Amino acid sequence: MKKIKRAIISLSDKENLSSILKALNKYNIEIISSGGTFKEIKKLKYKCTEVSDYTKFPEILDGRVKTLHPKIHAGILSKRKNRLHKKQLLKNKFDEIDLVIVNFYQFEKVLEGSKNRSKIIENIDVGGPAMVRAAAKNYKFVTVVSKVEQYTELINELNKNNGSTSLEFREKMSREAFSETAYYDAVVADFFNEISFNKFPDRKIFFANLVEKLRYGENPHQSGAIYSREKNLKIKQLGGKQLSYNNYNDIFSALIISKSLPKNTGTVIIKHSNPCGVSVNRDNIKSFKLALKCDPISAFGGIVACNFKINKKLAVELNKIFFEVIIGNNIDKDALKILKKRKNLRIIDAESFKLKNSQSINSNVNNYLVQTIDKNKFLNKNFKVVSKIKPNKKTFESLLFAFNICRYVKSNAIVLVNEDSTVGIGSGQPSRYDSCKIAIRKMKKFQSFYKNKKIVAASDAFFPFVDGIESLVNSGVSAVIQPSGSIRDKEIIKFANQTGTVLIFSKTRHFKH
Amino acid sequence: MKKIKRAIISLSDKENLSSILKALNKYNIEIISSGGTFKEIKKLKYKCTEVSDYTKFPEILDGRVKTLHPKIHAGILSKRKNRLHKKQLLKNKFDEIDLVIVNFYQFEKVLEGSKNRSKIIENIDVGGPAMVRAAAKNYKFVTVVSKVEQYTELINELNKNNGSTSLEFREKMSREAFSETAYYDAVVADFFNEISFNKFPDRKIFFANLVEKLRYGENPHQSGAIYSREKNLKIKQLGGKQLSYNNYNDIFSALIISKSLPKNTGTVIIKHSNPCGVSVNRDNIKSFKLALKCDPISAFGGIVACNFKINKKLAVELNKIFFEVIIGNNIDKDALKILKKRKNLRIIDAESFKLKNSQSINSNVNNYLVQTIDKNKFLNKNFKVVSKIKPNKKTFESLLFAFNICRYVKSNAIVLVNEDSTVGIGSGQPSRYDSCKIAIRKMKKFQSFYKNKKIVAASDAFFPFVDGIESLVNSGVSAVIQPSGSIRDKEIIKFANQTGTVLIFSKTRHFKH
């Protein structure tokens, strides 16, 4: 237990200051402060010594140098039981400072709201982190409070121990303080790396805020949590059980596709983080029904994401099937009422969710593969028609739709499309030919009359042999889009021409593992 | 351009100090220093003012308070063109400090080498980061050097500009300085979180060191890099082209399996980050051949990892197939010579690579799903034989082997095994039944006489219906291991008993997406 006699307070965010002052006053804790915090404390009518009076050194450089003074830092850093330290404090007429309450200049907030470089940089706090780090290092004797959210904890601790804090408490505060300083400098470093387009610095620091701890990870014997670079996830749960790790994973997989589709048309069904049905039909009911038809068996227990508002009529259709999660770009009242009839169904409004340029991390045994995401928008110049037969506009659109879906299907990926909907998806195979077979089997199983329909196919990477494209064409595919690059490209073009197949080569490949 | 007149130097790592001193001396730069650095500078016979002489304040608290003084920090932080700042410096008889050369107490290094809590905490640097952060903030005027690796850059910059530094240079140094401080505090925060078993703190900070920038990411239009929490990856490339993003991804996928297999027996073949063949035969040549036989077509262009030393005889076998990467637990000289005949083949010695307890990160649009890895060792009590027929020891071992591989195959995962080798792997499907079909098709395609062999199967999660297990049994599978949990578990047990199939329920599920 450590009795607290003296505190230094320096706050950028002055919220709830009075609650703290009341508690400190109750235990006769002497307060040192400066600048705006000092003024605020005086305004609230509490006793307080200004830092410059305390150190006998004026605040200078517009406040850049206030607390960076030996009297403050020795007061924080001295080992209370060390005789030499005690002697040196005494000799210099320094007092021990037992409690440091500091929150930093709000760099992250300023960064969000301003593009003024000078203003942003002025908001890098120097004095605050120095005090917090000193106090956190010396947690055996000193209590450090580094964010407003800790005030109640501090007050409870003081009340519990009659003005003292326990070592356990101080260690916890210290741990959280170093998280704050690390996070703070991670944001600053990220800012500098951003403005200088330095994607892969020597030291890479990813930082994020806890959104919630999850019941467990991918499996019940693993523990898990969801974090965000932002304050929240921009998705709103309107009903159902708590989201699980796998729910979140599938929700993001769904939204990344859904939000990339033409507005107000797209339905995506996800199972095991792979799409098992996608449609962009303008009729919302049809859009859902067509997405579902691609693989109604796999859809069972899956996740549906609509990039349009879910209305009552659609809700009735959705409720016919067992889904784990339903996501809408807004959900109207009547629809919500209907969906809520399924007690466990997680209902998500993702209207505020936006795709953002970000880096992806693939972690393996403490190693991280980091990359920019596959975000290229397809332009006409990305493609070259290499077959004699040219696609008409509608076929080209279907091919583009198929190719776009391909990039979200785990490799090797084969996507079969009729008009505006997938009719067969082959994923996650070590051989491209196998993915073709899977996609074809799905189509044959669930699409009656597929033989009378125009079927197009996309492949996320080139066909290494003719056999893959051959199996597609033999099953009724009349147009294929794929990246070029195989030593057998010519054979493949020849095969397309022999069979009257439209063949388009893309300049970009789209592996996803 | 900013002429440098005065520098402060405070180093924990004194490597290459003389090179810096020589350069500073050349441009008549005044030096301030303290403690061990001061002594070292004097020993090297350069002029230097001790901090305590400079500030007229003694170093106290065993060096805990040296540079935390207004004269130092105002000297660093003053805006050179600001008249008020100038006046205040003058009034206090403070001088401008233009260059800060600091490296921190080596917390990370001490942490690796010591378990003494006091010693570790004593090595949290307070004064150093305060100076570095002040200088980095004021980069418009001040140059900050925060690691030994930057010395040459500084010297070149000074030489180029006759003792001055450019704004561009100072900004770069500032950026790198904040990376250093963020990294430093991330390591400290991680230490505190570790010792208090706090897996999911409010602020999560992942930190890693750049190993190398890669030619590109998963696809050529993405940029990528590989980072490690450690100084290096513990894998040694002995030949072949530069490793790509996908190579690394596959190598880790391979090693995570390979290193979990019984020593000196395991061969793993990976394609698109999924295993397409695994064997643990004690005869190394057989081990490779059996792994290959599981899917020799998919193995083409894949990655082979052996958890044993690759000898000449095996090298000859390996060279018959086109692989992108070959990994050995050491590779003998003769074998290396043979493997090197394939010019582009990447050859990796992974003897030093060890599996480590770590957290996995799944990143999605600036959100991170974080979890502990699926590292449970299987114990006998994890399993329950639920069929009437009980497995003999050999069958149980095969089942356990199959179940172990399952956890590394993307869900839904079905793994068929004969004795000590996989003979069919179904992966990445939205429906478990489809994964069964894929695994069976592989077996039928590549395993002659499979009907005469004892085939066992593992599933990463429970069968929701009887159809999956039915398809396996109908294709010759005589023993199945799977997690329990389906509402149809009883039906499945009944089916097993009716068909004389061994059925084991596992307590743990092993999704991997």
C-alpha cells in the first residue's frame, strides 16, 4: 500500500476533472498543475500549486516546456526506500510525487479533424508522455492515471484503501499507461509514414482499439477478440445473439464483396468466409433468390448481406431459410419485426460501413506478411479480347461481374455466372481443374435448364493447361475471362477459337488465400 | 538547411560512436553528454561538456534524472524563428540544441536475457525517449538520430551539406524516431501484458521488424513486405530466386504442419497454402513418395517441407518434380548440390525454425480479429469412442494423424488417411459433403487398390447430416474421427454401428478459415 500525498495533474481532456478533485481533496492530497488544467482547478475552487511556482522555473515556449524539470521528474522517479535517492531529494528540496494524472494532447482527434500540418505536429505531446512514462516505470511507488476512463477506478481504489493504492493497482495502471504511450506514438509514426508514402517502414506497428472480447476464437478452445483502428466497427447489431469470431469474419467477408457491388442491387451469401452465391439483380427479391439458388444447401446457416434496404417482403423470404446473420444497408421497421421472430438471428445494419484503403496482415508464428489490399478498380484497358468472337456488351458485363467475384473467392477460384448472378463457385483447391469441376457440379445440381442459358466463367489466375477451360466449355460455358501468363496461352486461345468461345485476358491476377 | 552547432549524445549502445564523433568534430559541433557516453567520448579524446555542467544541475537518482531539465528540453524544443522563444532562451541563458543522438536502454535485449523483474524495469528508458520525442517533434529545426543504423546517413548528410541537414532529412529522421519510440513502448506494454496474462488489452499494439520488402504482394499489383517479431525468420535460404509473398505464405503453412509432426518422419506438400499431401513414414524416401502420391497433380509447382535432413537420395527424387520451394531440416552437401541444379528452385534450411505460442491476426478493412492459435496438443481424454467397434492402436494412431492434419486444412476439411499418409484431402468448401466428395475423388484418382486398404477419415467439425459420413463409408472408409455437436449425432452413431464403422468423437473442433 502506498499513501498518496502529492499529485500532479495535466490534462488535455478535462472531462470529469471535478470527480477526481473531490476524491483527492477528501484524502488531503496536494495538487500541482499548470496551464489550462491549473485554471480549471482554480475555477472549481480547489487548492492547487502551479508547476512554475513549484519548480521556481517559468513555463516557457508557449507551454512546450513546463513539466520537463528535475523537480517534477525526480519527484516521480525516486525510489522511495533508497537512502541515496532520499538524500538527493532532500538536498535539492524536492518532494515525492505519488500520483500522476495526465492525458495527452489529442493528436489522433486533431489528425481526424485537420489537415494543417503545423497544427497536427503542435499536438504531439512531449511533456505528458514523459511524466506518464516516468510514473509508469516507477509503479512500485507511483500511481499513474493516463486516461479519463480510469478515474472511477482510481476513486474506488482511494476509497477502498483510505487514500492509498495497492501495488497490484499501480501495476495495472502502469501497464495501461505504456499501452497509451505506445498507441500514441504508433499513431504519430503512422501519420509520418502516411504523409511520406512509406508503406513498409523498418519498424511496423499496428494499433487498434478493443471493440469486444469474444466468447471464443475460431474454435471454443481458442480465445479471441475484435479490434478496430477506429472507435467502432460502423456496423450496428439490431437483434440476435452476441456475434462470434466466425460471425465477424464472415460479416467482413460479406461486406467487402457487398459494398463493392453496384449500389442497391447486390446480395452476397457467405459460408466459411467464402461466397456461395452472389447476385446483382435490380429487383431486390430476385437478387436474393438468385444468390440463394447458386448453392441453397451451403447457404444453410450462412450469412446474407444485401447492399440495399431490407423491406418487409424480403424479410419474409429471408425468414424461410436458416441464416446465422442477416446484413442490410438499413432494415425497415416492418422487416425488422419479421426478422426478429427468429430469436437467435443476428441482424446487422451496415449502412455506415465503408470500404477503406488498408493493409492486410497475414500472421504466422510471430511473422507478419503485410500487403496493400487488392483494391484495383477494373478499367477497360485491363482487358484484352483474344478470341475471334467478341463479346457483346451484356456478355462483357457478365464476365466482369464474374471476374470481380473471383477476387473474393479463395484460390484457386472459378466463378460461373448467368447474366447477373453466380451459378457455380469453385474455391480453395490446390488444382484449378478441381475448382472447375466443383463449380460445374454446383451448376448442374442447382440450375435447371442451365444448358439453355448463357453461362460465362472467370478464373482468378491463368489456366496452366487446356483441361480446365475445356471442362468449362464442355459444360456449356460460352465465354471465359482469365489472367494471361501461361506458357500454354496460345493453346488456350486456339481451343477457344475452335469451340467458338469468347476469351478475354486480364492484365491482373487475383489470388486470395 | 539547418546548420548544426550543438549536439547532445546519450547512448546505451556505443557501437560506432567514434565515426559520429569524427564527423561532428569536422564541423566544429559542440557536444553535450553524460554518464557512460561522456566517459567514452573523453576516452576517445574528443571535447565534450557533461550534462550536469551544462545544466548546472547534478545527475541524481543513479542516473534516472539527468537530461530531464528545461535547459536541455527548451534547447531542443524552441522554435528557432519565434521571437518569444528566442527571447526566453536568451533570458534563461539557454542555448539551442540542433542535434540529438540517442539510443535507448536496451529493454528488448534485457528482456530476452533476463527474468529479473527489477532489472527489466530499470531498463525502461525515460530520459532518452523524452529527448528523442522532443527532437522529433521539432524536426523543422532539429535533427534526431535514434539508432546506430542511422549514423552513416547522418555523416553523409553532414558531408553533403557542409555541417547542415536538410528539412527532408530531418523529417525522415523524425519519422523513424517515432517508429522507435512507438516500438519501444509497444515492447514494454507487451511485457506488462504478458506478465499479467492480459491477452486482449484495450489498446492492442502489434510490432515487428522489417525482414524484407517483397517484389509484390499476393498479386503483382499489390505491394508487400515480410515482418517478424524477432530479428530474423529463422529460415535460411540456400539457393534459388528471391522468395515471394506467396512463397512465404506457403512456407509458413508448411512449417506449421511439418514442425508439429513426429520428428524425422514428416513430409508436407503445400499448394495455395493448403496441404495436398502429408506423410509421417519413418523411411524418408517413402515419406516423400507417399505425400506426393496423395495428389501428384496439385503438387506440381508446390512447396515441400521435410522435418528431417534431406540427403542425396531424396534430392534425386525431389528433383524429378517441379517444385517452387524445398524445405529441409538441414540439407546435406551432396543433396544441396543436386537441388541447385534446378536454377530457380528456392532451397530453405528450416532447422532453426521453431513453433511459438503466438496470437493470430485476421485483418479486414482496418479491423482485426485476434485470437490465440489452435495449439492444443491432443490428449487421450480429448476423444471418446462412440461406436460399438473399438479402434485398435494402429487405427487410432491413423485417426489421430488425420485429425491433426485436419486442423491445418481450410474449412470445411476432410482428410482421408491410409496408415501414416494422407490419401485424400478436401478443403475450402461451403459444404462438408462437398469436401467429402473432393477427398474421395482424389483418393479414387491417385490410390490404386484403395479398396484393399484401411482408410480412415477425419473431419474438422461435426457432420451436420449423415450424408457426409455415408459418402465416406460407401467409398471404403472404415473409421472416422470428428467433433461431436450435431443434433444428428445419434443418427450418425447409429449409421456407424450399422455399417461397422469405428467412430470417435473429439471434444475439440478445428475450424481454420
